[in-house]
Amino acid sequence: MKLSTKGRYGLRAMVDLVLHSKTEPVSIASIAARQEISERYLEQLIARLRKAGIVTSVRGAGGGYIPSRKAEEISVGDVLRALEGNLDPVECPGLLEENGCNGADVCVTKYVWKRINDSINRTVDEIKLSDLVKESEKVQRKKQTPVSCCEKKE
């Protein structure tokens, strides 16, 4: 399974949003500047997160965005599914209840695909934004800038 920039940047933006929205809403421009993400692209990501009920917009002079729920209630899976869609790396018709494949009754490999899919979904659902915020705060205490490890060095 390979996540696109939507998932990677969106998750970084959500951690940033949680970190900086403790006292007031956060603007897209401020997240974009801190995370070095294009504002236009971030607007698209935030729109998806808003549609999924993960962020809420606050209008007005001090407006911006805030998480819709506590960080302990938002999983990495929630964010990634809102941005990427289904996270199953293997689409096996044999796993479907209806309109499966003809060989589903005798197929043994479908059990491998199911375990892979279940494992990925369970993992991303167990990790909460609050866990990532704690990790980010640890990094900040070490006087390092938290970044995604999947960014290339320049």
C-alpha cells in the first residue's frame, strides 16, 4: 500500500491543527507555512476533512479551522480514509458478501488478503491524533522541528 501526498500531507496538517488550535482557530495559511504545503492544495485537503466531519470551520475575523472532536477521538485511519478512501491494499472479490468471485468457496489466498487488510485498518485505527501530538511535543522539547520522515533531504 502506498499513500499519496493527500494522506501524508493531510495527516501532517491535522497534527499541526491539533497542536495550534488549543486557544484559537488555525488558518490554512499558517498550517501551509509551517508544514511547507501549498495553500491551494491544503484547501482541497481541508475541504475533504471538513466533509468527513473531522474539522470544523470557524468564520469571522479570527476564523480558521479546529478539530471537530478531541484528538483522542480521531484516528489516523479516520484522516487517511477521508483523504485516500478505502485503505485496503488488496481488493479481493472473494471477500465480498455479495457479487463475489466464482472461486470464493475454494480460494485459500483470500485469507491472506483479509489478514493484510484487517491488519492495516486495525493499526491506523488504533493510532490517535493525540498519540502523534505527544510524539510531536517530545520532538519539540528536543528543539527539533517535527517533520515527516518520508520527506527527502535536500
